[in-house]
Amino acid sequence: MNAWVTLSALYTTMLAVRLLPCCFTILLGLLELCKAQYEHQGYPQGYPQGYPEIQLRLAGDKRKHNEGRVEVFYNGEWGTVCDDDFSIHSAQVVCRELGYLEAVSWSPSSKYGKGEGRIWFDNVQCTGKEKTLALCTSNGIGVSDCKHTEDVGVVCSDKRIPGFKFINTIANNMESLNIQVEDVRIRAILSSYRKRIPVTEGYVEVKDGGKWKQICDMEWTKHNSRVICGMFGFPGERKYNARVYKMFARRRKPSYWDYSVNCTGNEAHLSSCKLGQTMAVKANSTCGGGTPVVVSCVPGRAFSPTPMTGFRKAFRQEQPLVRLRGGAIVGEGRVEVLKNGEWGTICDDNWSLLSATVVCRELGFGSAKEALSGSRLGQGMGPVHMNEVECSGFEKSITECFFNKESLGCSHEEDASVRCNVPAMGFQERLRLSGGRNPYEGRVEVLAERNGSLVWGTVCSDGWSTMEAMVTCRQLGLGFASNAFQETWYWPGEVSADPVVMSGVRCSGTEISLSHCLHHGDHLTCPKGGGRNAAGVSCSETAPDLVLNPQIVEQTTYMEDRPMFMLQCAYEENCLSTTSSVTPANSVRRLLRFSSQIHNNGQSDFRPKAGRHSWVWHDCHRHYHSMEVFTHYDLLSLNGTKVAEGHKASFCLEDTDCDEGIEKKYECANFGEQGITVGCFDTYRHDIDCQWVDITDVKPGDYIFQVVINPNYEVPESDYSNNIMKCRCRYDGHRIWMYSCHNGGSLSTETEQSFPGLLNNQVTHR
């Protein structure tokens, strides 16, 4: 109160003598701003004195829990911040005031929706070092000529400030505040749960000011438990034996946090929940007869708790109506839904964290940590099944949410994706890359049990390929593989880890841990040994994804009879059937011809594995081969037996055409760089050599025509299931038809099984 009296006296004196009008204006403003706010309480420790006392939160239409519209609480009212003069430095101040380590970006023009109430700050200019937004230069609190269409938003880093201390300065409005703590965890208490991975049951603890504290369960609800379980990768919560935990709490006195928690159950993270009432913690560390909050979570079908030693295989097929495609790691990908037997995508209009969380929980993961738009995880194919999806958050399936069946104006450039919270299985701690120039490359070293103890060792590189490298990068959370190496002499790893501890590794590509792949176990066999011949990888956050256009194949198919003397180049390239070697030059070969248009739907360019120094010049066709085998063309009987085949080396990889707004990058002429740019396609016309299957020896009948791109998996891709295309084919001896052409993975299992003899879309890579 002394500060208030002094300030009032100063104001009266200045008014009387009419000195310094500018100072009068400033002090009058400070008087009005501070009077109501500071009469009942002092400044919190560390808060700068003499400035408006504010509290911040992130609100609006979020795509991540740590982003949103910046809202300011002042003088009993929530308001917003105008984007005029706002910068990354201002965003830095906002994020640090909220307890995040730093700002990632900021967004003008009400990206997170228009706020309500006053616009408290306008023309904000910060250096980035201020302790609160109120310390930054601005027009003055409440002085603004902006509209809510100019509300600013920020994206903060996931990481919290170590030792961050939550300070609540608004005693009468706590329920409006987001929870700001340094960290959250589920701590296993019972011995039976401490040995399990993942941890599914235990105390809920928050880290505030560098200390772990329990939460009193007096106002705890099932909605709060649902949010906690979702954060840690679990789709739901369940009951637990409360009596056991009460006994434990009596033996060991808890250290309680000062506040309760108020969640709706739909938040993606505890930091999006609202602060509850201040808990009256008694001197004997009890909370009004309550005990520490305990949650017990239900793991999804893809994960199950296991003892520390001996992981169970943690990969299962996705549920039938929804799936994720194109993601680098488990729990992320483009969202695809099944409708009328055909897989399609979701348009990103109105796509939110709430809808993304419904998808994640439906697939057996936790809440969504990010809702991605703009085909960030690659473009899908086929129809767009859903648009303008709006969920309440408690639906069992995304198909139960409200959505617009019309997708006019939506293209695959707007495909929606998700990144889900997944349980901590400890896989990353059992694998490392050693000796590389950066964290994304190196010799693969695994933690294995030898003679009763865990030791680091290398992986035998014999047979090491793209698929094994893909699983390695996924396990480490480093994205996709960009290369698999069988020699690593240029990467000196830890000398103590030179011995081979794993050999014979063979992966299908779907595993989330190298230990889940087939391998020799304790019976190690490695012809060249480890060390310089150990397996190695380089990883990348993005990968290409090649997809063949089935309609083009269907529309351009025809049959041609061509004399053998006109097929000499093709004969030299093994593009004819084996019987062509014994036929006279004046004989005729019957060719099934078609065009193929191969589109790169991925996130990075498709480049040949071999460097240009090793490309082979073919004098007959006057071009370089950059890949030994680029596609396989096969004609199969209805029981899956191959009756004719085509062999297609890449004449060259180049951008024939591109989607609107994308420029061509690769061209074969003049020994140019080869590849297929993201958003471009390489077209092999029906009238070029080897773009056919030799059906001279095929009898009339019904067949299945199959095309496989990148059949040997020489180049890593984000999705291999769509590299195969199949058609029904009818040949009557005079004419030939293609119909029902489709890409692998585009139809339901039931529809796919209607293709006799072909029960799946996978191709054996060994």
C-alpha cells in the first residue's frame, strides 16, 4: 500500500504545478493500470516492478499443443495481440514467458482464428531478452487500431525451460489459465509396473521449479486421466486398485503441487488444460484427505507392456477403416479412410488437433501431437473421401465425425496427415549410429546381451539392404533411410563396439525395431567380420514415393506385330522373350504395348542410386542407363503363374511434365542430371523400345497384368505398397483389353482378393 500512496502523492504534486505534461500522461496511465491490479497483492518474485501485470495463454484452432493465438489476461479480461510490428523476437518473449525454451515461428492475420475482447497490445517490438511481453515497446496496453483479423499467433518449441517455475499472478481467474510446468511424467510405483515397458500405471507428476511433485486427487476426473494417457501414447484409461496406492502414500509422504487440474478430456497435452483451484496442502503433506493422482492407461493393440529383457513384436496391422501412409515412423502419416472398398484421403479444410486425435486414438495410439495439412507427408491417390471434418473428440472413429461429402476444390495437395503420441518403448536406447559426420549417418551399433551383461557391438553387413536401413532409421526416430552401406571403414566407431553382435538381419520394412527382424540370434555368422565391414546407414527426414497412373495404362493399351529385324536394340537389352533368340530375322513378334506415367508423390526427389560416373551408355538407343532395372512388366495367369515378362531398364529418369507451379529439374539430354522431381512425372510412351511385354507365345485367355516400379528397392521410398499396379487383361488372339487397373494398397483386402492368385500387394525383395 505504501507504493500506492507514494504514487498518488507524486501524481497530485505534478498536477498542481503543471510540470512536464508528457510525464503527467504516463503517470496517469500507470495509475489507472496499476490501481486495481496491485492493491491486493505484491509482485511475484522475479516479475519486473512498475509494469502492467499480465498472464499469457495459447488459444484458437491449433495444429500442435504448443502453438496458438497469443492471448493476454489483463484487468480481469482476456484479449489478443495485434500482428503489426510483431517479430520472431516478440514470439521468443511470449514462448519463454509460457515456459517453452524458444519460439519456432509466428503467424499474422488470425491464422488460429479470430479472438474476442480487447486487443491489449499493438505495434509490439521486443529485443527477445525481455522477461515479459509487458516490457516490450508498444502503443501502450489497450491502445490499438487493429481488428481481430490481425490477431497474432506463435509456435513454440516442444522443449520446456529447465527449472521453469510456474507463477500464477491472477488469483481470481485461475480457471482461465493454461497449465505451465517444466515437464510431466507417469512414475511407476508398484514393483510389478516398474519392470514393464511401456509404463502404463503410476503417479502423475509435474516438474515445477526443477522439482517433481504429485497432484492431489481431490478434484481429479476421468477426463484428466484421459489427457494424461493420451500424452504418453495410450488411447484410453482404466480403473486401478486404489487401496494399494493409499497404503503406499501413507508410508511415503508425497510432495504436492499447489494446484488442481481441469481438463475437458479433448486436450492433446496437459499444457492445454486449464488450471484448477489452489490446493490447501496441509502441514503434514496431506491434501484434505486425498492421495496422489494415479492413472492406469490401456495400451493400443500395437503395443503391449513387456519385461525389460525380451521385447515382444510390437507391430500389428492397422484397423480396417482408417490407416496411416507415408510416415517415417510409427504413429505418423497421411490419413486414409476406406469407403466402398476403396481407400481415399481427407481434405485438410478445417483439419484440427481434435480430429487428428480421434484418428490417433482409433489406431491405438495416444492423442495427436500434430495435425498436418498441405500433404506434408506426401500425396495420396484415388478419391478424396472426406472434407471439412469436425469432431467432438470423443468419437470412436473419424468416420463418426461430421464431414462434408463433397470435396469440390480439394486435391491431393491438401491431404491431411497426423503425428501421434506413441508409447515410449525404449527402442531408441538399444541402437545408435557411430562415427558419422552428423547424427543422421554412421555405423549401426546395437546393445545386445552377451555373457549376462549388455554390450555394444556392430551388425554384420552381409545382405544388409535398404529395408534393414529403413527399420534402423525408424527405430532411431531419424526418418527414412537414404542409403544402406555394407562397408563402413571410413566411419571409425567405438573400438570397444567392433565385435559383431547381430548377423543375418532380414527385415520386411514394417518393423519398428531391428530386433523384430529375422536374424541369427546367438548363432552369429559373418563371413567378413565387423569393423570396417559393419552395416551402416544414412537417414533422411524425407523420401520420394513413386506411383504409376493406372488410368493411363488402361487407356493406351494395344497390340502390335513387329518384325524381328526391327527389334535388334530391344533384343540386345533383353526386352524380348527367350524364344526370340531362336527365331529368324524375318519373323514377327507380338507385343503388348502401353504408356506408363510415373508420378513422384513423395517429399523429396527420386534419384538413381548409382552416381553418373557409373551410368552405362547404350550406343544403340543413344542414352545412359542410370538404373539396371527400373520396372518389371509381367503377364500372369489367374493363379499367379508368370506367362510373359518385360524387362525395363530406365532409359533415363527425367521430368516429362510437372504439376502446376512446379518447374522441371531433370533432363536426360547432354548427359544431364537424372531423377524425378516431387510433383513431376516421368512418362514412357507406348511407342518407345521396351515399353511392352512380348506375348508372342501367349495363348488367348484371361490374365492379370502387373507392373512393379523400383522392384529391387534400390532407391528408398516412403511407401513401397503403391509401387505395384495390377489390371485384369483379356486376350482373344486378335485384340487385347485392360480393365480394373489399380495401384497396390488402393483397394480393400476383400476387393484385392478378387484378383485370383494374388492375395496381397507385397513383392518379395529377396
